[in-house]
Amino acid sequence: MPRNHRLRRTNPIGPDLRLEPATAQQKAAIDADPNQVAGRMRKVGPSLAHVSLKTSADWLARWIRKPSDFRPTTRMPQFFDLSNQGDAHGKSFGPVEIAR
């Protein structure tokens, strides 16, 4: 995959990121064009295919918790260490095992 693939919004990247047409006119245009390809949006994150072959479980857990430690320019929402995770409901979710 070319390095600049992420920056081009016209390259297909997969059907899971396709937005459905907003109007009947858009749907008709898509249906009429056999060259329309799903997934013309920018990626929302890296592919995790075969991640267990490339990294360790410990590294992956640290990267998910704070990806900016690995790459300072990483943009990822912060969901860990929130103040509402200490109550009984928050504790019921506990640590989650990452499937390999």
C-alpha cells in the first residue's frame, strides 16, 4: 500500500466504512454507476489484521491505553482512567481480554 494512501479520499479502503446515500438521488447515482466502490472515506484507525503476529499482548495493551507514548502525534480518544469507573457499575466492566 502506498504511504500516501491515507491522505487520498478517493482510494477505496473497504466496505465497512461506506456511508449510505443520504438522498434517493444519491442512491440512484450510485446504483447507475458500476464503478462506484464502497469505502471512499478516510480510515478511522489502523488495520488490526494479524496484529498478534506483529506485536505482543503487553505492547498492544499499552498502545491501546496511551498510544501517544508510542507515537506522540497519535490522535485517539481517551476512555481510560475516567472518574466514573470506580463505582460498582464501572467495576462490573473490568479489564477486557484482547482476543488473539
